[in-house]
Amino acid sequence: MKRSRIVVGVLAMAGGLFWAAGCAPAKRTIPAVPEELADAAQVPHISDVRGWGDGYSPAMERSLVGAWRQESPLFHF
């Protein structure tokens, strides 16, 4: 009985360590996009995916309106 509790404890600790390591951020030494190109960077084949949160975005509004039209009938609004 005692041995099985130790095994379960060790497995739980090992699982916790693996989980924590998987959630840890990777240290990035090279930025994904050079700072001077950040405003012009785009994701291939996906339009209007980038934007800043501190300003108005027509693409974000279109997305919100489309999502509202799609989801509101489910909630009887």
C-alpha cells in the first residue's frame, strides 16, 4: 500500500513537471518580425488578421457583426 502511494506521488510530480514545462514560454532570441516591419507584416492567405488593440478596426467590426448575426438566433435575440 505504501509503495503504491509513493509511485503515484512520483508519477503525479513528474506529470506536473512535464505540464509546467510545456506551458513555459520559449525564450526567443530573434524576434519573429523585425520591429521596423511589424506594421507591414501579414499572415499568408489570411486577410485582416493583424491589428492593434488601441484603435478602431473596420475588419474587427465586420467580424463582430458577422459573428453576432450567426450566433444571435441561437440565443433568440
